Amino acid sequence: MPKSSSSPLLRRRLRQGRDRLATALITAGGIGVIAAVMAIGVFLVVEVLPLFWSGSPEAPQVDLDALWQPQTYPGLEAPVHRWQPALPDSDPGPRFGMAPLAWGTLEAAAWSLVIAVPLALGAAAHSALFMSRRLRAHLKPTLELMEALPGVVIGFLAGLVLAPWLERHLGLGLTLLLLLPPGLVVGGALWSRLPARIRRWLPLGWSALWLVPWLLLLWALARWLAPGVEGWWFGGDLRGWLAATLGLDYTNRNAIIVGMAMGFAVMPSIYALAEDALSGVPSSLSEGAQALGATRWQTLWRVVLPAAGPGVFSAVMIGAGRAVGETMIVLMASGNTALMTASPFDGLRSMAASIAIELPEAAPGGTHYRLLLLAALLLFIFTFLVNTLAEVVRTRLRRRYRRLGVSS
Amino acid sequence: MKVVAWHRSGRVRLPRGEGPWAWLAAGSVSLSLLLLALLLMLLATRGLGHFWPSDVDQVTLADGRVLAGRAVKEAPLPDDQGMERLYRTDNRDLDGDIWEWVPVPDIETLSQPRDLVVLERRRWGAFIGRLVAWLPAQGERREGAAAWDALQARLAALDRQRDAIARLREESLLPLARRLEAEGEHPRTVRALTEVQARIRALHEAMAGDVLILESVDGRRLRQPVEEVLGAMRPNAMGPGAKLVAWGDGVWRFLSEGPRAANAEGGVWPAIFGTILLVMLMSLVVTPFGVLAAVYLNEVAHQGRLTRLVRIGVRNLAGVPSIVYGVFGLGVFVYGLGGRLDQWFFEDSLPSPTFGTGGLLWASLTLALLTLPVVIVATEEGLARIPDRQREGALALGATRLEMLSRVVLPMATPAMLTGMILAVARAAGEVAPLMLVGVAKLAPQVPVDGDFPFLHLERKFMHLGYHIFDAAFHGNDVQAAMPLVYATALLLVLVILVLNLTAIFLRHHLRSRHGSLSRY
């Protein structure tokens, strides 16, 4: 058979040809896929550019001042920031001031970081330094599950359960806030007074679990104290006191609610990254400090945290990126009023929520449409930059740890 | 060495305490765990508790008014006059409202009479009251227990008839109507159509005619056509076993039926179906492309500065907000590609768009793009974990790169790919924001899959569990009434996502232990 005689050469040719073809296909496909993913930025830029250059009649040019500076509108005396795209075209015309949206986005993100960062960093410090290994192995997946909770569910609970509850129990909320930190410290002091036999039953490594009943106890205490606190300091009505003394109106869905809900959503991702950074610090450093007589907390504060600082910073940055772009929570918990007030008890409207609500109704190619795309572009650039920064910092840090680990 | 053991065992007590900060740090872990537990418990109790047929109270007030309903919650009255209690009294057609606030001190007597019935109706929501009489279209009037038995038998028959009508409509009426539309007025089709219509009409007529005489607890009478009644029970007369059966039935109907009353009642079957179909289509798209890109980045591309930059870029795209992907999907897929497709293939139906509006195809493509970085990163991690000597060994034995990839590397990376896919699915199942731009619908009773060619209708809009939550919770007329169903839907969504994530975690663990042992020899 001629086939068998010429086959080794032919087969090799065939195999090599197939290999080359497959490599070419993989290369083309891979580059294509990556290009498609990267095309998002290009698309947004291309769609937004006409706002600033072209002067075609259906998409008139917009100047930057009008977007970001307060404007004088007919019927209003002082120049104000307004985002009212849906006003009828005839008399006042739509008002496009992007500033309230940007403000709302940043305000929501800032409040959620205020809630999430202390919780996440505290949790990371505890689980990196104090927690028993067995508990830690279970805690990480649990918090990963918490990260996976969908935004709609958190937003629903924040907007329809937490917001009305807090509105009715404002005094209790404040009491809890005031009572929890000292309550925990008192709990720690009580623990150190316990006889050693009981303390061995409640080791510090498992305190994350046995502090839960203590927290419930504190909550009960706060419920009992709340009417007293509200009566003593605020004349029995915290809301009225806020309105009368500080001039703050309490809206049902407000920046604080958004901050709590989004803080809850963002906290696990900050925790995961910060914990990686803290527990990645070469153990020779912390062991050295402890050998010199430092307590574990002193070790954390003086040795581990300075070494892991960049990693913790990048964790917070990634949390900020998530908080800025989160849509459903803000949409459901913020009331969506485009205001520019510093009061945490006012509603807000973020860019992401605006896009979600308004883009399906905006005529493609119109000014409103392009402005919403501009908002998307800003979100894209912001998160991309923040994430890149965090990634670069993390890679540097990893290299540093490796050097430290080798030199020890 | 000694120091390490000393540190790890944690048994040696340090001379000084750790100070207040250590306790605050521990407290933040417990607080997060507590909040998570509270959230899950709230969803579970409210979501599942809604289907439990709880007892109905009959309340007599001090001013002589009588009402019946289920207690929902209590709130303090202004000026410290005690509590007031919210009852869900239903009977929207009689009272115009389904809620009643009752000051607790005004309650004279509170009882649970065994003869109170709860009827679930197609219009006006539920009815709570007493069954007075049963007036069938033919036959004699029955009262009391006999009326209840007759009603139960009739309801079972009605269920069968409804099923028969639905089947006729699905299997005969709709295909015939479509054929009529496509082929024009063919006499045989028209005859078949009228025949089916006549059968449906006959079934409807067989269902109609029976009437219930109902009486609310304060004595107002009501004539209720039986074909409008979907279910009847007497919760106060039911034992725990019967209640459990009713509960299971309620859960099953929630999972298997479509929504009613502007998404405030009924089930979520179309939303479950839409979510699953969307996610399946998405993973069909995202897995091959993600693996392709990962293989290119890790195995084929020259490992230089550019590749490193691209890798960082892809990784960062996972952090770009989902709404931005939604904007991209709307601008490029819906308006760009969809508009083109409409101009080329569906010109006769313009200006009403076919693909130029949001739909299943565009939504799944958008989600695929959104989850592409997840798959790429997970697969790349798996590929990087495979030791180089495996590749070198294959090449040294004379394999080409394709053979090395397909016989050695990819099979070893399969768990990583699976993990990536499951993580992608878990992320996509919870995303709602981009879908709001590219094709989710408030109400789409037509499931995108049916017996009509091409069976899978990619251009149709679809329902989604997450959007169902948003819509029912924020756009309903009576949010309070819709809340239990929203809780149940939220619980369902969370359960789906938890199961997916647990699978991914398990797979990743499995993968780590397998390759951990592999790199040791």
C-alpha cells in the first residue's frame, strides 16, 4: 500500500499543518475576544465625542460649563444645579446638570465606605491575627457567599424593610451606634476578669462566634435604653430634634440607608483582599515583633499594617470602585432624587441608577442619550483606573513580600 | 521553629491584654456574621411563612364592628394609648381595601371560628368570610357542610377543565392561528380553528353558571361565580398535617404558575424559566470564548510586557460596573446590530422592531460579555497551576502544540474552566441592572420557548427573577400586599445563587487538593 509507505512524512506534515492552523485560530480568536471586551471603552468614547465636537442639529453641542456649573434657568432666581431631563421640550426645556448625579454617586460611595471599611478592616485584622485556623477556613467561604448576594435582594431589603424600620426606630438606631463599640470593649474587659477555666472555654480565637450572643444582648439593652436616650437628649423625638436643631429633614430613603446597604454589599470584597494582604506578610516579621514582647495588636499596628499598607489600600480602592458602580442597591434604597445636599438624611440619585432608569426612554443619538453615555464613560474610566491602580499596588506588594521572605 | 509552634498553638497567655481594639475587630466579624444570618433568616421565614395557611381571627370591637382577618403586625399608637394591630382582611370588593388597623384595647373578643373560609379568587384577591349556600347551574341549592363538600368537588373539576383549556390553547389554537397568519385563509384551517374555538367555548360554558352565596363576618352577602374561584380552604379547621399539605401545595403553585394581579399575586414560573434560559444561553456563549482567550493569553501569546498589560486589563474589566456593560449592550447590540438585522431581514415588519429592541439574544450576549473576564481569569489560573513539566513532557514525546493542549493541558484545566463557568453563572443570575437596558420585561406571559418554529425565540422579551423582585416591590399598587411574594422570590434567587456558588467553591477546593498533590512529586 502506498499509504503506509508515505504516511509518516504525510502524517507529520498534516499534524504540523493542523497545529499551525489551530495556533492561528486560537491567536485570532483570543485577540478577537479580548478586543471585543476592550471595545466597551472605545464604543463609549466614540458615542460621547459628538457632544463636544459635532454640531449636527439632532445632537447639539454641549459645553462643559453648562454640565458642571450651576445654571440660571427661567423661573428660578439664583443659579442652581438641576438634572431634569424629562421636562417637556416646550417651555423650560430639559435641564442637564451632571453635578447632582456625580455628587450623588460619590456621596453614596463615601457613606458605604464609611460603613464597610471599619467593618472589613476590623474583620480582616481579627481573622489574620487572632482567629483560630479552623474558624478562619470556614469564615472565608461564608463571606464569599455574602459577596455573591444579589444587589436586588439587598436593595429590596434596604428600601422596603430597613428604611421604614429605621424611620420608626431612629432613636434605637442611634443608641445602637453609640452602645455597640463601648459594649464590645466592656465585653472584652469582662472576659479578661473571667476565671481561667472559663476563658479556656471561650478562647479569643473563637470570639467571632461567642460574641454574637453578646451582640444580641447589647441589642436588647439598646432597645431598653433607647426611649430614655431619646427622651433625655432629644426631647423624646429624634426626628423632630433633627429638624428643629440641625435643620435636617429625615427622608425615608436616604444616603445613610444606601450607605448601610451598600456597605454590607461591599464589605466582603474589601475584607477578602485586605485579609490576603495582612496574612501574606512574612511571618518572620510578626514573630520577631512578638518575640520582642509586643502584643498581637501592637504587632498588627506597628509591623504588619505598615508592611501590608499598600495591599489594604488597594482593597479599599476596589471597594470604592464597586460602590461607585453598584446600581440596584442605590436605585432601590436612595429615593432617586437628584439633590446636591450634604445632609446624610436626604435622598440622592447616582449616575448608575440614572442610566438604568432613563436610558431605555432616551432617544438614541439625542443629547440626553449621549449624556447618559458620558456618565457611563465616567464610571468606566473611574473604575478602570481605580482597579488598575489597585492591581499595580498589589503586584508590587507581592514582589516585596517575596523579597522579604527570601531575605529572612 | 519553637517560636512558630508557640505562636500557632495560641495557648500561651501573653502578659498584657490585647487592648480595646482587638475586641472591636472581633466584634466587626461577629457583627457581619450576625447581619448575614439575620438577612437569610428574614428571607427564609417571611418567604416560606407566606405559604403557611395561618389561622384567621374573628375580631369583635368595642363599637360592635366585626371583622375577620390575619394579624400582620403591631405598632404603637400615638400618645402611648397602647398598640394597634394591622389585620389583612382581604375582601377588596366589599371594603375597597384589604387592610384594617385595629387599636388593641378596643378588641372585645377574639376567636377562631372553624367555619371561616378563605377563597382565592381570580379578581379582587382573596375573600374571608362564611359560605352560606351553593347554587349550581343545574341541581339543588345546598347549605352548610354539604355546600362546602360540593364546592371542593367542583373546584377539583374546575382545575381539570382549566388545564384542558390551557392545553387546547397551547396545542391547537395558537398553532392554527399562526398558520392562518402565515398561509392565509385556507378553508381547512379556518374550519379546524372554529372547531377548536367551539370546544374551548363549550368548556368555558361548562365551567360557568355555578354561584356561591358568601357572607362576610359583618353580615354583608355576596354572589360569587365559582369559575372565578381558584382555591378554598378553612384554615381554622385544618390540623397541622393538612396545613403542611396546603403549604407544600402553595409552594409548588408559586414555583409552577404565572403571576397574577400585576405581579402582586400568583407564581413566578415564567421568571424562573427566563432566568434559567438566559443563564444557559450566556454560558453557551461565554465558556468557549473565555477558554479561547485564556488559552491564547497563557499558552500561545508571547509572554511579554504587552501580554501582562492585557492580562491586567482583562482582570480589571471584571470590576467595571455591570450597568456599563448594559449601556454597551443597548448601544451596540440592540441599536447597532439589532437595527441592522431589522433593516436586512425584517424590513416588512418595520417600523416595529424585531431584533432592534431588547430581547433574549441581546441580554444573553451582554451578560456573556460581562462574565467573560470571570471565565478568562479562572481558566488562566487553572492553566497557570499546571506545572510546565507536563507541557514539556508532552512536547518531548513529539506532540505538536495542538496535541499538547488538547490531550494534556485542557483536560487538566477542566475543573478550572467549570469553576469559571459556575462563577460566571452565579454572577449573571444575580445581575439585574444591565438587563433593564437590554430586554427584561415586567410581564411576558409568552415563554421564549414554544412549539412554534424556530422553537427558541431569541428576539422575545423575557421575565427574570431579579427584575421581578424590583418590579413587584417598587412598581405595584399595593406594595404591602406584594411583600410576601417578593420575599419568596428573593429567597428563591438567593438559594439559586448560593447553590451555584457552593458548587464553585467545592470545585475549586477539589481542584486545589488535586493539583496540590500533583506538584509535589
